[in-house]
Amino acid sequence: MSATFSDEQLVDALARGESWVMAALYDRYARLVFSLAYRILNDRNIAEEAVQEVFVKVWRRARDYSPARGKFSSWLTGITHHHAIDELRRRRVRPIASEDETAALEIPDGAPAPLEMALQSLEHRRIVDALGAIPRDQRRAIEMAYFEGLTQQEIADKLSEPLGTIKTRMRLGMQKLKTLLDDAH
């Protein structure tokens, strides 16, 4: 039944207090949330906890979502990213490269429908392609911030670059990413 509803319709229903929507959104997006959280946190148990906490945040903040500002999946991945980075900072741990990159794809049951998985995969491919199209220095700074959870100052220290240079690289890189993603859409 939930497959017939768009993300926007589901979030609107959630904002009106219709609790059945949480199961539909979880079924649709749990794998995406887990994969991103796992990529950032590099710990399966913590990533699984993060999935639950992110969906609680979605429940509480459903009224904050506005389709005019972007797709639901983008809003959800933003919440996931911020939650995972906050968790990293809270634990004061830095992720290390995973020995088993495919582990992020393993999540018990509740997998999205094949069409939804294909759409998520296409969205992921678009982002990866866009990241590959920006200059290496800009891409590296963005990856360090979004996937390693480093602050701009930490990136500057790690790369032995001035803070202003890192801020400029990130700003220009994000502008280029936005343009590339808008053009591709």
C-alpha cells in the first residue's frame, strides 16, 4: 500500500500524526541510512543504533520537511550525516578504512523494493560522478568533512594548508557539485 504514496505524501501524513507512515519510510530508506551511517561511523552496531535514532528524528521533525527545499531523500541523508558526525564527535573516534566495504550493504530484511533500490543507486551514482568531476583538492576537503567527520580546522591541520584555503576549496567544491547535480537532474 505505501508503495503507491510519494515520499512527500508520506511525510505529510507523518506530520499529521499517522504512525503507519514510519514503517513505510523505514522500509523505503533504512538501507540508505544504514549505509551512510556505516560509511561515516565504521562500526556496524553504532550504525544500526544511528538508523533508529535518525528515524526518531524524522518522526519528531516531519513538520520541518519542505518539498520546495529538496527531495525527502536529501533531507533524510542530511539528518543522517549530521547525526553520524555528532556521534563521531561525541565518541571522539575517527573512522578507519573498512576491511569489508560490502558489510554496509548487509541489513536484515525490510529492504526497499527493487525500483526504489534502483533509484537510490542512480542517485548515489550521480553524486559519485559529480564528486569525481570536481578538482581533487576540493573533492578531498569535502570527503574529509562529510565522510571522516573532520572540521575545517582539522582538515587544514591535516593537509598543512591555511584554514581560508580549505574554506574556499569546500565552498567552490560544493558550488560545483550543486551545479553538476542540478544540470544532471
